[in-house]
Amino acid sequence: QRVAQNPEVARWTTEVAQRDAARALEVARRTPDVTLTAGYRRLTDLDSSAWVIGGSIPLPLFDRNKAGIQEAAERTATAHQEQRAVQARVTALLAAAYGTLASAQDEAALLATDVLPGARSAFAAIEEGYRLGRFGFLDVLDAQRTLVTAEGRHLRALTAVHKAVAQVVAEIKKKAKKI
């Protein structure tokens, strides 16, 4: 539904309607127009006046406007193809943006629920063990490095989530400005 509401896709709905109207006009042109004329004429040679009525009906024996109808039909078909192409492109962009967003959200959630709590508890346990003399200082530094690395990965994942959201919003605004 959102793809159909995209300004770039919605523009083609109007374009297709215009081309359909142009095709209908070409179809209507294959039937010739009947022309009726009426008027008043002064005849100077006879010194009199007369009402004049006339009419013409063209016979469409050779020209049925097939070329105009064919050209309008081709323009309408082209508009339909361009509309489908734009819709597919917008859908692909949207799918890619949502894929990036979903991947970043999954990574951030996994880090927040599984990795970070485990790294924090491991660091706390090793730090407590260091205080009790069970572990060496290098073990504390290694656990601290693991925790800082996990927190950095989590921050990068959150940054990727926010960048993906910003990219989707920017694309929507950019498309709206084009129209």
C-alpha cells in the first residue's frame, strides 16, 4: 500500500490516465464529423436575400485513423510498462532498506540480549576472582577488552539501525520533492 502511495508511483497513475484519454480521443477521431452550415446571404445580382443551409458528411473509406490509434495505444502501453518499472524499483529500494534495517535491528537485539549480559557477567566474575587472587591481571584485561568490544559492536549496530531509518525517511522525502 505504501508503494502505491509513493509520489513517483502515483505520478504514473495520472500519466496512464492521460494516455488512455489520448487513445480514446484518437478512437473518436476515426468517426468523421458531420458539418452543418447555415447563414444569410445577400444576392446583389438579383437584389434579393436568401437563407442558405448546407451540410457535409465525409466518407471514411480510406482513413480510419489507424495510425493515430496505434500510436496512442503504444504510448499507453509504454506508460503502463514505465509505471510497473517504477513500482518495481521503489519496491526493491524499500525491500533493501527494510532488509538493512531488519538486519541491524536483529544484530543490536542479539548483542543486547545475549552477548552483552554474558560479557558483563564474565568481566564481573573475573574481576571478583582477581580480587580473591584466583585470576591474573591479564585475565581481567582480556575480559575487559571483550566487554568493550561487545559494547562497541552494540553501538555500531544501533548506529546502523538509526542510519537505516534515516535513509528510508530521506528517500521518502526525496521522492516527494521530485513531484
